[in-house]
Amino acid sequence: MLDDAEPDRRHCRARRHAFGGNQLGALTATQIGGLDPATFDNFAASQISAFTSTQTQGLTTTQLDALSAMALNAVNLADLTSAQVFGLDTTAIGNLTTIPADALSTTQIGALTPGEIDSLASSQLQGLSAPALGAVTAGQIGDLEVATLDNLAASQLTAFTSTQTQGLTPAQLDALSTASLDALTFGDLSTAQVSGLTTTTIGNLTTTQGNALTTAQAQVLSGAQIAAFDALIG
């Protein structure tokens, strides 16, 4: 038996696609926030990207998390509030492409949970602008997976501020790849971080980093660490 409702559904889909810019622009934030997430797949990407900031901010976190990758990437992320970004689940974050991920503002980046940052692909992480990466807090960095840190470009790790570098935990420092470890500005490490380095990690540093050891850092080294630095520099 035929589904009598099917023609109506096809008719609705056709009407949604037929919406012009003026018609779609007339929808209120409340109307948009009440739409079924599947509805957005019936709009063209150009229609979604044409949403006003008020309309975009009408989207609920439930809608954003349920959007298809096409619809989500058509959303003007710069118009999202920090609360909307904070509410995105890891699947939604992972569905973002490099360019939209880079469109996140510094405030929005600061609203991401460590789990959301961990869900970014290496291409997304390396696509983050300097201001966006600089907005990641020391607390966020200290909770990141080592694999996430290793997915950053060496130039991005070198660009960490001293506060960001000091957010790294001893466990993270000891587990970083040699390339990532060598990209850090060693002089930015706190004495607590330096005192927690294993001799293996010290051996993986560059001679430039070893020579950058500050007086304060040297004063917290154990005998074994001193020997490791001596072997590195000498």
C-alpha cells in the first residue's frame, strides 16, 4: 500500500529548496530553533551560509550536533555564541573541515573542551590561525592527549606562549614525540616541569635546548638529570 503522506513530504522538500533568500531571511531565530535537524539537509549550503547571525544563534546545540557534515560546514561558525560552540559534541567538531574550524574566534576556541580539541583532525589543528591557537588556555593544553599535541605543526608548538608551555604536564612532556619536544621553547618550562623530566626525555632534547637551561632550572636537577644534560651538551 502506498504511503499517502509521501507526496506531501516530497512537496515539503521541494518547497524548502525553492525558498528564496528573502523568504529564508524572513524566518525568525525562534522558528529556526524549532526546526527538525533533518530539515537543514533540504536547504542548499548557500542558503544555510546566508543565515544572519541572529538566525544562526537561534540554532540549538541539539540541532548543531545532529546536522549533517554538509549542513554543519555551511553554518557561519563565526556567528555562533561561545555557549553554542561549548555545546558541540566531539562528532560535530570532527565533522568540521579545515576552513570552518579556522573560522572559530579566539573566544570560541577558549570555550572548547579538551575532548573537543582532541577530536580535531591534524589538518584542522594545523589549520588553526595563530590567534586561535594562542587562545587555547594552559588548562586546556594540560588536558590534551599527547597525540593531539603531536598533530600540531612544529611552528605551532614553538609559538606557544610561556603560559601555554607551562600548562604541559610532566607526563605529556615525557610522551611527546622527539619532533614535538624539540619544537618547544625550553626556557619557558617551569622548574617543576624540568625537575620531572626523565633522563630519556632530556636525551631527546636538542643541544640548543640544553644550552638554554636557566640557572633556576639547573638548580632543581637531580644527579641523574645533570649527567643527562652533560651528555647532551658535551
